Amino acid sequence: MKIKESNYLASAVWEEQYPEATVPEIAFAGRSNVGKSSIINMLLNRKNLARTSGTPGKTQTINFYDVEDQFRFVDLPGYGFAKVSKTKKKSWGKIIETYLNRRPTLMEVILLVDVRHKPSKEDKDMYQWIKACGFNGIVVATKADKLSKGQVAKQEKIIREELMMDADATFVAISSTSRFNKYEMWDIFNQLFEINGFPIHFERQVKERK
Ligand code: GTP
Ligand code: MG
């Protein structure tokens, strides 16, 4: 499959607002401003399909993006920005919890962390939560363009330790700005589709090959 078509499908807070559960979904979780919306745009070669912003807390709903009518990327609301009331934090938890626990077509939840920082308490909680829901615990470290290769390797070690990742759990550093490791991401998705029995396979376009 080559990706030609991707479309915004729906924004939802509660289950009754989700689009019909017809195709597999891959969701991106992580603190606000980590780059969830940016990675979706980068992977789909779209500038502004998922709305990004320098203002933390831009994505406050669960946003569904259709890819080729075959699967969906799901942009989850970000956590961890300071100016939020306890009530709002609680409702954020409920929104994510409902989606993680009740979505039959949710194939994988990927945790995004900023490659430059030690994971926060909320990152650790989110990771445990993802694992407890039965997902693989794939971690994608964003903004790798901001560090040298050596620094990225150092940070990988710290992030793996802090999140208590299994030795064989997948960790990929990416950059939505430079597109570093874009195809590694697609390789991971291809594997997930295969393991889960979906006949979906993304092919690199020749002119895009690096
Ligand atoms: P919320 O919607 O608030 O949860 O944030 P988000 O996780 O969707 O983050 P978003 O994609 O909006 O990115 C936040 C900021 O980080 C924007 O200013 C992006 O341009 C920037 N950004 C995202 N990815 C990268 C990256 O790989 N490298 C660099 N240098 N900046 C990035
Ligand atoms: Mg966003």
C-alpha cells in the first residue's frame, strides 16, 4: 500500500461520539507538546492534517484520522501541562481510560516521550497503564533533531530505565522536523498489522527512499 489518502474523520470525547469501529486503530499518547499531532502529519506527508501548536493542550479531544480507508491514526489528548484544574485532569483520565479499555479496534497505543527529558511521573503512569491494557509498550522518543546521535543513545538508556521497559521492548527516536526514522515507524506498523492478522502493508515509495 502507498499512502495517498488520509482524512480527518472525527473528534470525540465519549464513546458514543467515536466513529464506527470498523478498521484497526493506532493511537499516540503522551504529554502535551511532545509532538503527537506532528508525528501523524509527518507519517502521512501532510502539513496540517492534525493540528499542531506551540500552545500546550491543543488537542483536547480524541481525534481520528482515516488512512486509505484501511486503518486509523488516533491523536489522544495530551497530559501534563501545568494550568489545568484537578477536575479537568480527572476527566482527562476518564476520557483516555474509556478509549483504552473499550475500543475493540484499538490495535496499539504508542507512548511518545521527549528524547531530551527524563520521563515524568505521568509518563511512567501512562506507560504502566498502556502495558496493563495488554499493549506492547512501544516507546517513541520525539524531537531527536535537537540532540546528537551520542546524546540520543544516552537518553535512550535513561528513558528505558525510568519507564522500566522490557529489554526487548521497542524504542525508536524520531524527528517530525527532519523525518528521521520515519520508515522505521512504518516498519513497526507493518509488523503490528501482520501480528494482528490484518493484510495491510505499507510500501516505501521509490522516490522517497533515502
Ligand atoms: P498537544 O496537542 O498539546 O497534546 O501537543 P502535541 O503532542 O500534539 O504536540 P504538537 O505536535 O502540537 O507539537 C508541539 C510543538 O513541538 C510544535 O511547536 C511542534 O512544531 C514541535 N515539534 C513537534 N515534533 C517536533 C520534532 O520532531 N522536532 C522539533 N524540533 N520540534 C517538534
Ligand atoms: Mg496535538
